Amino acid sequence: MENQSKKMLLIIFLLLHGIVINFILFPILYLFSEWNNLNCLTLSEWVKSICINLLTWQFLYYISKRNSGNGNNIQLIKNLKKFPVLVLLHRKILKLFANAFFRRVMLNATIISIILLNFLFPVIATLFFNFSIDFTYSCIWFITFQLSFLLFYYLQKYFPEDGDDKEYKFQSPWFIDEIIGQFYTSKV
């Protein structure tokens, strides 16, 4: 029982870190430090915090999918369903995406933002403006890909009628898992 409560505390910590800190506190702190010329929080620190949270969620998801056979599995999805706020949010998102036109618009906007932010902007910025791609921009690149993969996976899972049977089906909502998994299976 104690082991299960420690797992639940980890999930609560990650939710608080992701929602309260990265989504509410850090944007306010970043804007405050920019407006007042303070060095409270930089964009780089905020972006790295989001990356750490996303990578930790991915690691936790991977561990929850792995069957160790000793009964100490995390069961991430089952534990997340215990939070009424997340269940309510899930219902609201399902209702929002129930409109097929809205789903198409969101997918097209996501694909266009990936192309612009992750491919065109770096090429134009480095070739014409001598912009150096640093670690912060690489983290932003990762975040946009990860959020896009989460959206694609979510829509594929809850609205399978939109996809074609011949299209690629995501096995995981995580960008690194899909890319490395495809690379690994193609080499084996």
C-alpha cells in the first residue's frame, strides 16, 4: 500500500509541476521578470522545465507499459483516471473535438506550425540571419513535436473514423518512443 501511495505522489508531483508550475507560475514569473528587467526566470529555464516534465511523463508511461510481473506496476492511465478534474477535462476535450471540421483545422494548423517552427524558421534564420540554434531552441523543437504527437495520438485513438486503414497508426503518444521505436525496428 505504501508503494502505491508513493507512485500516486509521483503522479501528483508531475501534474503539479506540469500544470501549476509550467503552465501557470512560470509564465507569470517570466513575464514579470521581462517587464521589470529582473533575472527571476529566463525563457531557457522555463523551456527546459517543460522538457524535463515531458521526458519524465514519457519515462513514467514507458515504465507503466512494461510488465515486470512483481505487482509493482505504476498503471499510469488508471491512476490518472482517479483525478476528477482530469476526467472532466477529458470530456470537455472530447466534446470540443467532436466536430470533424474543427479536428481537420487543428490537424492542419499543427502540421503547418511544425513545418514553420521546426523546419523553415531554422533554415531561414541560420542561412540568412546567422542565428545560432542553441539548446533552448532544440527544446522548443522537441516540445512542439511532442505536443503534436500527443494531439495526433489522441485524435487517432478517440476518432479512428478520420483515419484511413492504410495510414500509419501511432503506437505511442510519445515522440521519442515513436521515432526511436521505428528506427530500432527498421534496423532489426
